[in-house]
Amino acid sequence: TMKPSGKVHGNGTFKSRGCEGENNMGKLTMQLVQFMTNECSWTFQTCDSGNLGWEGEIREQQLKFKAPHPLNMIAPHIMIELRQVGYIEINGPDTDGIYKKLDEFFRSKWKVVAVQNDPEYCDLKYNMSDFKKRGSEGENNMGMRT
């Protein structure tokens, strides 16, 4: 619900804190993806998101699934969030040692530092000082890093 000030008041499911946009949207997204693919057998096709509101405090996310397929019952999914404020957050199961593989990649290619994650917000978390931004229009170098 929205307060008269324009601020959003949540229901306790979606969590956020601090002034760097930390939230549990990725964690909840992966719970939904796991349910739709592993239990309902639908194909996860795409995900996009954006921030709205006076201060970007309203985050919207769209997930697109396609008709059921039997292989979806076994195919794992993982979400890697690259956050402009300098964090990389990982959500999803550690299938076939993917956490270790991602850790090695991030440390060797992007010089990240692992930081303590809060399990209610994400499964793994890294700090990366190479993400740069400038101006007030959202200009950044994330496209060059990916």
C-alpha cells in the first residue's frame, strides 16, 4: 500500500533495508522460479525488472514462463544480480558446485571480495569496486563488465 507521502508500505514478505537498495526480491524470485519449473514443469523464459517511485523505492519484476515441459522437473536455475551500488548477489541452489565455480570466476576476473550474506536476502554476496556510475541518469559501466 502507498502512504500519503508516496512511500510504499509492504506486507512483510518483500523486505528491504539500508540506503543501497538491499532487498530480498532475488531470493523470492528464485523461490517462484523453482516452484514454477521444478514443481509445475513450466519453462522459465525471461526476467526483467525496474525501479519506480520518487526515490526508486518501488521495485517491479516480470517473470515469463512457457508451457510445461518434462525436462523442467530437473533443470536447476540460479539468479546472479549485478547491483550498481557494488554488490553481486547470488540466489538459487548450489547445484553441481556452482557456488565454487562462480566464486573462482568472480575472484579471478572481477577481483571481488566475499562479504557476509543475510540468508533472508540472498544466498551469496560479493563486493565489487569495479562497478562505476556517474550522473543522475543511471549511466554506468555494468554492460562493459558483462
